[in-house]
Amino acid sequence: MDLNKVQDTIIEEFELMIDQVKSKFKYLRHFADMGAKPALYVLERTNEKLVRLTKSRIWLDAEYRDGKVYYYGDSDSKIIKGILALYIRVFSGRTPHEIINSDVYFVNEISLHSNLSVERRNDMSSVLQRIRAFAAGYKLKSLGV
């Protein structure tokens, strides 16, 4: 499924949930519930993987195989961990070109930014920058630069 289709699927899922959830608390609780689910992988929480300039502690790592980037993440905040799971769902398994040139519209469509504090919006902005930095690094590496 291409990157935009994944975003559209997330939007559809949230449209159903948003109709049922009228309060900001329940909306954020949904992310916390997503973040509480057991991870499918174990990510070492090392300083090298720590996303800088964030209020929450967020770890992000990536690997490049068969021309695609695969992301792994974790956070000490269940809400951020749940949001991070959406970012990973959108970007993991994509080519560096797709990641770098993507329009990340699902966050606006599901009213994510309007329901987050400034600090959490900044956290997710830092995560997106790190996701794109990984992709840019792998793209340069694949070009032999």
C-alpha cells in the first residue's frame, strides 16, 4: 500500500473514532491505549537513538534494506508512543525518495495538532525531522555519496 493510501486509511479509522469520542481526553486516551500495546520489536534505548530537543523521551532507529527504510521507535510517554506508531506505520517500508518528498497530511485530517500541547507538537516535529534525516542519509548512501 502506498504512503498516501496508508494516511487515508488512518484518516478513515479516526473519522469513525472521532464521531464516537467528543472530548480531548478520550481522543488522547486513544493514543495512550495504542502506546500501551506490546511492541512487535525491542528497541534499545540508547543515547544514539534518542531524538533530541523533545520534552518526552523518544527513541527512533531505522534500517535500510532492499531499497526501503524501516523504522523502529519507543517513548516513555504512552501518548507519544501511540502517535509514533502512526508515523512508523506511514513511513516504514518506503523508499527514501517517498519519505523525503511526502506530504504528511494525516496529522491535520485527524486533528492531531489541534489536540496536542505545543511541547508534544514540537516532539512530533522533531520525530518527523529525524525520520526524514534517516531517509536522506540512506538516499545519499545508496548514491555512493
